[in-house]
Amino acid sequence: MDSHYEKSWQLPSYDLSSQPVEDLVLKFKYAATPEEHLANFNAAIALGLPSLQKGELTSEPIAVVCSGPSLKATRREVRHFNKILTCSGAHKYLIDHGLVPTWHMEGDPREHKAVFVKHPHKRVQYLIASSCHPAMFKNLKGYDVRIWHSLQGAHHLLTLDHYPPGDWVLTGGTNVGMRALVMARLLGFTNVHVFGMDCSAEETMHTGDHPNEAPKSKFITVQVGDQEFKTTHLFLAYAKQFFHEVIQLPDVHFTLHGEGLLQALTALKLTDPDQLKEFMDKRENVVETTIAVVQRPQVGLVEGTFEIPMEDIYAS
């Protein structure tokens, strides 16, 4: 690999006009210690909440709505969807503009994330990971909450008894937006429209208020063709993960709305012959993949939405 990209984590700016974003070396760690994660998990399980249920396959479109800045320009398009799944700050943003989502999901273990459900809505079903902080569940007391679990690594498939029988355990990327792509598929949707997943900033990285907004001192510059974007290393890593998650969901058609870094990288990949061929070869060669598992209480059977050999399972 080009040494320029091996050292990209330290660079203030670089050009992705010809180099696939998947070639970048970007490293970061989970937002909580194992002890904090376990404490959140135990507290959530003790609440005795009902489990998330797998949906029937449907070609009906769903809007997966994140809180990137392009949502300001595209939120009116979201009104055309009967099914809406929000995550992070998109929940409040849509409700403030008169649009109530069908589902809202959270997965981050940190306490400050509870602000996203500070003002819940009775018509929303809340899909909350057991990894979330107790403050999240406190804000949602008395509302329709369904629990699910984050698969932290493929080796955890050997110890599924750690999770309550019948509960779904999801693979996916390292932020809730990436897991929302998996969640949409688990809910049965194969026609997924993505809003606000920009992985770049306008003045800020998010639409509306965010309790952990990245300071401008952490911004880097990324060039894609004749477009220039401001982002952070973390959000650039999310853009990289997006293409991996899409490959893991071969029966899902994705449509990205709005303008941002991720949308530009996707457009480049679809128009650059070499990148398109490599991407399509990977996607078409994925015959079976595991995105979620559940332990059946009757026989202890592990059921996968799709199944492949355990050593090939991607999970984060």
C-alpha cells in the first residue's frame, strides 16, 4: 500500500479522487471499557424489556435518517416515506419539524447520548441496544422500547448464552448509523434510502445540537474529484465502513440522498471503472453473510438471517 495512505491518520488533508477510501488505515477504539459495557448490559437486561422482532421481507422503501448536515436540505423528501428509522439527533430534528419516525435506534454506551431521547414520542418504537447507558432507558420509561444487542466480535458467537434466548444480536459498523443499515434489513427492508449520512461537515458535523460536536481543530480536508470536504478521522472511518456494510447486505438496494463526503465517494465509485468493478466483484461474490443471530430458547439453536462459516463473519 502507498505509504502516504498508511500514514493517513496523521495527515491534515489528502486526496481520495483515485485511491479507494477502503485503502485508508484508520484506527480507533470502542467508546467504553469492557467493564462499562458489561454494567450497561446488566442494567438493561434487569429491566425485562421486550425484544426486537425480525420483520417480514418487503420491497416497501424505508428512510434511514442520520443527523448529518445535508438533512436540512433533504428532510422534506423524508415525508414521502411511510416507514422511517432515525438514529442519533435525527429523532429530535424530524419531530421538531413535524415528522414522527416509525422507529428510533441507539447503540452508543456513553451517558451523554441519552439526550437524543430526552423528549420521546408515544408513536415511536425505540430500538435500544443493551449497551446503552441506563440514562437512555430512564428517559424512555413508559414508552415502547425494544431491546437488541451489539455483537462485539465474531468470537462471541461461541458464547451466545451471554444473551437472553430469543434476543437478536446484530453485527455492523462502529456507529449507530452503520448499524441502522443492518437494522433496516433485519426489519425486513431491502429498499433502503439513506438521509443525513454525510460523514462530512458544513459548519458542524451534525444537523441541530449535538452533545459531543467535533471542534474545528479536529477537522481535516478530503478532496474527491473537484469537491473538497471537511471531516474528521472518525467520520472518514465511518465512510470507509459504509462500503463494507453494503457488501455484507447483497440483497439490499441503497439510495443515498443529499450532498456530502460519503455521497461523493459513492458517486466516484459508481463512475470510476476500476473502483466499480472491484466493488461489484466483492458484492456479487457475497452469497451468504451473517448480519444478525438469535438463540432460540427451545433448542438453543443459533439462527442467522444469513449464515456463513464462523471464521468469515464480520462483526465489530
